[in-house]
Amino acid sequence: MPRLWNLACIVARTLVSAASRLVSTPAKPRHECRGGRQECLRHESGRARVYAIAACAVAILIFGGSAVWQASRALRDSETDVTTSGVIRFTRSALDPAAANGFEIYQAPASYSDAVAFQGYLAVAGATGLSEFDADGKLVRAFRAGLELPAAQIVALATATLADAATPELLLATDGEGLVAFDGHRFRQIRAADQPRRTLTALLPLSNGSVLMGTEKSGVLVYDGHGISPMHPSLVDLQVTALAGDAAGLWIGTQDKGVFYFHAGELTRFGEAEGVPDPHILSLALQGERAYAGTSVGIAEFERGKFRRVIAPDVMARSLLCRASILLAGTMEDGVVEISLEARPGRGASKRPAALEGEIVMLREHGDSTLALTRGALFQLRSDHSAPVSLLQTGSAQLTDANISALAVEPGGTLWVGYFDRGLDILPAGGARNLHVENERVFCVNRIVHDAASNRTAVATANGLAMFDASGVQRQVLTKSDGLIADHVTDVVWRGSGFVAATPAGITLFDGGAPRSLYAFHGLVNNHVYALGADGTQLLAGTLGGLSTLENDLVRARYTTANSALRQNWITSIVKAGMDWYIGTYGEGVILLDKNNQWRTFSDQKRGLIINPNAMLTTSRAVYAGTLGTGLARYSLTSGRWRMITAGLPSENVTALALHGDTLYIGTGNGLVRVPEANLGVE
């Protein structure tokens, strides 16, 4: 209570001081931003104003205890906090899954990153979210990225009782949405305001209630329950891959600078010159005064903060775990390898029986056994070297992969899903068996466009233009030998009985006769064409160097930043709504080209938006654009206003869009969702 009384006195003195300043200040408005919120303080002259403020001060002195207690609690629970010393703005708030009402997720294959025991369950996390399994391996609960969890992959887990929590929590490090803490009942998010500081790679809880957070580009940060700050000025620019140790001695693995050891205020770097076999550190492990750093060409051993030797030089150590005199190394392809720590350098490595398949992303001690996590399964390894035991019972996935690159829906409801490097899936309406197509031509898909007139589907790939019939059978692949100006096809539009294909070398027109190609020699502003738009005899070609408009296949206009209001030459997407063309760009969002060939920008559009290639569509009510890392941009054709949508998305990297009826299909770098357009709140 004395502390609260002191706080009340401080508040009262502050108000009295403010009142005295008001006496000598002319009557004029001013604005002051504090704590992430903006308040308008209007100055008034006259003694009445001073007396009113003084009265407030007296009231606070009388009722200060209760008021300050409530105010301090509100501050702790507020959505916006700013550190007083680290100058890192961040938000701290409870997650609200209701914000993603109506979103339905297509199940993608598991892509696990970490697992840990928490509250009697095995918590397993990865790209699609967080799952809890009981002792029999049965799924108890699942929390999905974009719905119950933020729209980001989970990259690491830890358990700790943080300084601002009363009970132990499960800590989730995310790739782009900061830190999430789960007490078994509710999630709360601790999120830095700027993107680099919320792109986490590793976690290390400390005994004082703080947690160290490794980041992709911003070094090591610390959250102490009150704010986020850099752990040390010398660590702010590191690309962190792993953390180990404690406040007395911290080991930091990096992307390209080897290993750093922070001890007693001093930072020591160990690179190739100091004996580390590779500067890209994949993993870290500690045992007593020894530390181990795994790389793709062996494991560096340190003792008492000094480099000692390289062991197992032929082992790619994706993950590490020390157990007695044995070092376990989870590899990229060779399962789990046991390394005797008493052997001479370069010897003592042996592969365990019944080696696991796939990359071993995590090894963790679990009682008398060891947990070994792959991208798709969790296994228990026993000390007697018996066969690994699978611990999880998971259902089947609807999709082949989560990295979506293209979408299309046929009039009958059949959904086509293209992937960056896994071909495509054809999902018939009504629940029929999915068809997966993946071959030497169809594996890197850029665009899928269905032609209702011919009932054909064109699939633009990095290795040609594949044509499919009404039953989803691949009938033909067009390449340079068939008249394309280049094998790599970035976009395609159907028009009449033919089509136009865009490539990095120009465009090729197939209209019943011999194929014809147009490029810079014929007037295109640039050869590298990313996007096409067609309407009647008009054709638009968006390129790396600007926009070209064609009429009857002749170039009529060339727009660049030098001769027009176009603010970015790199055009990534083109769609039409009414009489206007909406042009997506790489770095300047969406710009409008009207029927009079006049350019118009949008003052309320978020600056710096990167529109992903061919990730736009229009409906009768809105224009939608998928962005790189900032969600789905929606422009209401009724209100003329832009709005950003992130709730409900499994990733804020929106890569593809499709429409069927009143349902929007949204492809991302981490999965696919569908949602009725009405649920997006279009005005």
C-alpha cells in the first residue's frame, strides 16, 4: 500500500505541475503521443482550469490506492507497451480466435519443428500450428495457425514461468509474429512492432523469469516481463540459428558467422579461422563445461569457452543432444548418429539401428529415452537400441504441400492447387479422390487458368505450358519447340479460341495459326513479362520494366515511372473491375489505370506493399490483392477504401487467389483457406 500511495503522489504532483504550466501557455491545441496511444491535450487559459486540475490532484491523493492499482493492471493488460530503456515498441495482448470467423483450413501435411512435454501432454508444433497428444499418441487438441494462433509458422518451443506470469507456460517462437505464451487455457502474444524483431528463430528461458529470443536478422533480444530489449549492443545484427546456456555463459549459433560465446560481458567469436568447420551453425548442445556446435560438415567441440576439436567431420548435425558420454546427432538424411565423446577426433560415430527416415529436426531428453522429431512424425528412441517407437497418431492431409503458388476453381467446383515445387493437386467437388500431378514438366507451377468454353485448363510452369482436359488428364506440354518464346511461362490468358502466354523473354500468341511472339523489338517496354490482362481486343502486359498496353496485338502505349504516374516499374499482377484496370506492383501496392488511360493512386493504401505475382482477383464488391508478408489487401468498390486482412490466414504471405460463387479461396506460403466473401466485411 505505501508503494501505491507513492505512485498516487507522483501522479498528483504531475497533474499540479501540468496545471501550473497551463497558466502561462496560450490557448492552442497540441498533440502528444505516449505509450503507443495518442491523446489530444487542449490548453485553456484562466484560473478555473488550474483549480479543476488541482482538485483532481487532491482526489487522486485521497483515492490513489485503488485508482493506481487499477491503472497499473490496465497497463499490464493493454495491447500496446513500450520499453523505457530498450526503445523497442511491442504489443502484449490476448489472442482472439473469433476474429477469424468463417475461415476453413485445408489440411496440409505436417511440417514439425519442435516438441516438448507440457502439462502431461506432448506439445508438437510446426508450420500448421500446435497440437497436443496424450500418452497413447492420440490428438487431444489442435490450435491452427491463422485461427487460434497468429498467422505464422512455429519454429521453436520452450517451457518457463515468465516474470509476468504466475504459472508455467508453453512458449512458442514464431516466424514473423513474435512470442506466444500458452498457460493451457489461453494464448497471449508478445510482438515487437517492427518485422525483423518478431521473426524469431530460437528460445532460451532464463532462471530470472526472462527469455532470450534469437531472431533472423536482429540478434538476441530479451523479454523480461516488462519489455523487449537487445540483450547486448554487440549482438543486435546477428542472424541467430540456435541458443544454449544461461545468463552466466551464453552460446549463440549464427547463419554465417560461426559461434559466439558471451561470458562476463565479453563476446568471443569462433569462425573457420578458429577451427569451426563451417560458419553456418545448425545446432548447439551443452554438457557441463563443454559445448557442441553442429554444422553440415562436422561438430565443433568447445571446453571452458575455448575451441577444442572437431568430431564426426562427416556428420551433418541438424540437431544435437548430450547424454552421459554420448553425443546424439540428428542428421539431414542418415537418421540419428551416436558419437562417443571419449573417442579420438574424427572417430567414434555410429549409426543407430533402424535409422529414421527424413531430417531429424529435434532431439530431446524424455525420461530414460530420447525424443526424435522429423518433419512428419515423432519417435521415441530407447537406450537399448531397440526399434524406434512412433508416438503420434495423425490424420491424412487434403493437400500435398503447404507452399501454394497458384489456384483455380472450375465452374463445377473442382479446385486446382499449384505448388512452388510439388506440382499440383486436383480436388474434385463432392469429396472424390484427389489427383496429384507431379512430373519433370509440372512441378514448379506459376499460374492455373481454366477456359469454360473449351473446358480446358492451362497450367503455366517453369518448364512449359501444360494443357489438361476436362477430366484432369495432362494432354500436352507446350515448350520452345512448339512455338513458345521461352519454356518458363509466368502467366496465361484465354481469349476467343486461343490464348496468350507470358514468359521472361516476351509473350507468345496462340490464335489458331502459327504461334507469334512479341518482345521489346516489337514495342514491349521490357522482355520479362510477369502478368497479363485481356479484355476483348485489348491486352495488357505487366513487365519488370513497366506496363505495355496492346490493341489488336499492336503496342499502343508504354508506361514507366519516367513517363507516367506509375510509381513502380515492376508489375506483378493485372485485373479489371468495371472499366478500370487494377495494377499490382512490387513495392508500391495497387495502382489504378482508368478507361481514359489516367493513373490513380490510393491515399489510404498501406505504403510499400509488395503484391505477389498474379495474386489478385475482382468480385462484384471488391478487389483483392495478395501481399508478401502483410496479408490480404481488400479494396471496397462501394466505399473506395482499402483494408488489410490477416485474421484467419495461415500465413501473411498471400500467394494465390480464386473465386467460386461467393466463396474466396486464399493460398499462402503456409497453407490454403476458404471463406465466404460476406465474412470479410465488404461494405
